[in-house]
Amino acid sequence: MKEVINNFKKFYQAKINWKMISIFVVIASVFLSITFFNLYFQRRIFPGIYISSIYVGGLNKQEAINLLSNSTTTPSAITLTMKDKVFDLSLSEVGFYYDFDKTVNHAFYTYRDKQGFNNYPDRFLSFINNRNLDLITTFDETKLNEYIQVVSQQVAVEPIDPSVTFEKELVVIDKGTAGETIDVEPFKKTLYKNLSQKNFLPIEIPIKSINTTLSDEEADNLRKRAEIFVSKNIVLKFENDVIIDNKESTIFSFLDPNNLFDESQILNFIKKDVSQKLNRESQNAVFQFESGKVVEFIPAKDGVTVNEQALIDKIVEGLKILEKSDERAVFIDIPVNTASPSITTAEVNNLGIKELLGKGTSKFAGSIPGRIHNISLASSKFVGILVPPDTIFSFNDTLGDVSVFTGYKQAYIIKDGKTVLGDGGGVCQVSTTLFRALLNAGLPIVERRAHSYRVGYYEQGSPVGLDATVFAPTTDLKFKNDTPAHILIQTQFDAKNSTLVFEIYGTSDGRVATTTKPIITSSVAPPEDLYIDDPTLPTGTVKQIDYKAWGARVVFDHKVERNGEIIYQNTFVSNYRPWQAKFLRGTGPVVLN
């Protein structure tokens, strides 16, 4: 019995060992299979992977690259269509090619993108789960965008933005017209996808609408708002000069149909019309003195950059004031950021020439060439002139002789009640500009005389009454330098913009000058037109040689203060005689052809 029991135990133990061996064999088989699978595909693409329907499973990278390269044909062009237009997109011109290296690399790392054993289920299922990858394409984006731009210029319809105009005393609203253009991103997406899948069929160019048109309600609302701004304006100033005088046409462009103001339009205006004019680098001073005269002078100037956002805010605030009140104009000082120069004006001289004391400007648009030449020549005589303290300055003495012998040309002057050609016509433009600079600087004017007749040149951008005539030796413009230092006179002649500027530099003693707006206290109508018979003109010919002008008495006050005390004040009176229109009437024979 004991022997039977022992035999049973041996049999049972042998059975248990067999099961363990079986389990071990299964585990070892799985491990060896995984190891063999991974070793085999260590440098190969996993099974079940296609690239553009080409099977690459089991291939190494180079084998797959060679297979794709030999199996893929790139067309020379892709046909693009839009409505009735057809375009051929040359693939070589936009730098297109298939990047087989990147494509195969993508395939190789498929099922290798997870850590640890997380990729293993996908790897073994790859035998039954196939994946078809797209080819990776490459373009020269710059060249492709340039091509799209060229096509767009041929097919796009430019929208017409809404606009507000003022015509025949009425506000007119153009609601705008919708446009259309290439929808670039969807087009690129389709192009990339088709080529990555070797789909070379024609592509319909997608179009998107550009619609900024106004509804009837928006147009009516915009018209009502615009009517509020008729004859209103925003004046932008910098350093006491008017830089921009915005009339309603500019203000209209700032209006938004939704009862707001379009800050993007305001910013565009600022960048174009303000920043481009005012922004400047800082300027170091230059002062060169030779033979009693300044031969080169460049005043130090702060660098200036317009604070565009602050100006937007000021303009919007000004527009709100104009819209909600009866104010006709809003004046805005342009906010700027400044940068100081490294060399100041005071550091380059010991004459007390430190700063700008006053500035005068005049316009001469419409002048004949001879008059423009004379203005340039006469104004050049005043460049770099120094006036010592406690000295009376004479315009005529500085100007010198005015004749053809000193370089002046014939231009129109008033002589003996007539407008005639004479040497030096235009010199009074120079004296007028200096007179305005003297008023601005607050210097005592010892002698000044207005013209006998109103002259249109001196009323360009300026009220009547701010002119000064000269005629040696009887009529002069004089002033006294009653400041504690020398005064330097500089001129800027700008033929392109028909502008003359006088600048007076010195040492400020704190004086502040104010000039009231000139007032016409009385007017006299011009005489009847005068017709003068001229036998040198054919009968029936009439030629105007003088234009009528009203006579007027004009008055303005000029006051100079320092520390709240009046240094001196004066009332300037200008008496202008009326001027009749004159015509030459032909009495000579008529020449028949």
C-alpha cells in the first residue's frame, strides 16, 4: 500500500511540472515572436502601411524612397478654373516637389510615436489594419503667393467702399459695391491635398465675397450723422503752426455707420498726413561765423515722433464734441514724444543765439517765374544776418540795390496806379514775411507801411492786413532789437510749395506776443471796369490786364507782455484803395486766314 501511494505522488508531481513547462513554452514563444518581430522591423517600415496607395511595409527607408521616386510622376502644371477663365499653374515655377525623405520618415515612425509598450498593439494589428499615408509636398510659399496675387488681379472684383461726399449743399451717401476675391486658404488646402494624393485633376478656384456695403438703414443713419459735421472741422496744430485743417470730407471718412468712429481710418490718416510730415530725428546745432555774418546755421531740434494712439483719442474726443454741440471747430495740439539733440544751439556760439523767437510765413502760389526768381534772390540776402542788441535794423539797407544789374528780373509791380512789369517785382513778398515774423517774435516795429492796394498773394492762408511794402529810398521796414543778445535772421524759400519762411533766433527774455485777428472796419467798392483801346490788337479782341479789388480799412492790435506786464502795444491800420479791372480792347485790323 505504501508503494502505491508513493507512485501516485510521483505521478502527480510529474503532471504539475508538465503544466508549468507548457506555460513557460507559450510565454517564451510570445517573447521570441515579439523580439523577432521588433528585430526584423527595427530598420523597416511596419506592415500594412501604404504611401499614396504604394505598399511600403517591410521596406527600409532607402528602399521606400527609391520605390516612391520610381513610381511617382510629377505633372508640369495643374489646371485652375474660375467661371470661364482657365489658368495653368506651373509647379516648377512655384518651387513644388515631393519630399520623399520626409514622407518615408513619416511612414517609418508610424507605430513608433508612443512610449514603452503602448505601440505594440498597433504594430501587431498592422497585419490586418492597413494605413494609406499621403505624400508630403513642398512649395516656395513666396512664389506661390505671388502667383495667386497675379491670378487674383485678373479675376477679383474690387469692392467699392461706402463713402460720404458733399455735393451741391447735400450729403450724398454711396452705399458701396460688393467685391470678390480668391479664398486663398481653402485654395491652398485643396491644392496641397490633391497633390499629396496624386490627384492632378483641374481645381476650381474658390471665391469669397467682400461685402462692406451699407444697408438702407445704415446709409440713412450715416447721412444724418454726416449732416451734423457739414462746415465743421478739426484743426491739428504743432508748435503753434496749423498742420492739418480737416474739412468735412476728411471727417466724413472717420464716421462709422454704427454711431461710432472708425479708428482704423483715423490711424491711416494720421500715418499718411501727420506722422509723415512731423516725425523727424533729433538735429545737432551747427553755427559758423565768418566776416561778420553767419555763413552756416542749423538750429538744434528735438527729435519728434507723433504719439499716434494719443492723437486718435484726441480726434475721437473732438469728433464727439462736434457731433454733440454747436461748436464749429475743435483745435488739437498734436501729442508727440521727443528726443533731445546731443549738441544744443547755445553750445555752438557765444552771441546768445539759443532759440527760435518768432516765425513768419507767406504763400506766393500763381506767381510768374520772374516774380518767383526775385523772391528767391531777395530772401537770400537775409540768410545769416545778425542784428546786435539795441540796434535798429533796416530792410532796405540789407536788401541793397534792386535792379536788372543786381540779378533781378521783370515782374508785375504797382506803379502810378497801374500794374506794370518792373525790376524786382516780388520783393514785397519778402518784406511781408519778415513783418509777420517780427509780430510773432514780439520785437518793436519802428517803421512799416501797408500796400496801397490789396494784393492776393498776401491773403493766401492769411487774413488781410498783414503785409508790408518797401520801396527804396522812401518806404522801409524797420525794427529794433531790444533783447539782451544778438538776433539771427534765417529764411527758407520753397519754390515747390510756393512758401517763404522767416525765422528769428536769439535769447528769449520771457516776452509773449499776441496779435488780434485783423478786422475790416470799412469797405469801398472798386470803380467801373476800364476799357482801353489798343490798335495792336485785332478788333473784337478783349484782354484783361488788371483785376478788380475792393478797398478796405483794416485794423489789428499787437501786444507784447513779459511776466504779466505790457512792454508795449500798438494798433496797426492799413488803408487799401479800391482797384478797378482794366481791359485792352482791340481796334486794329482783323487778319483773315
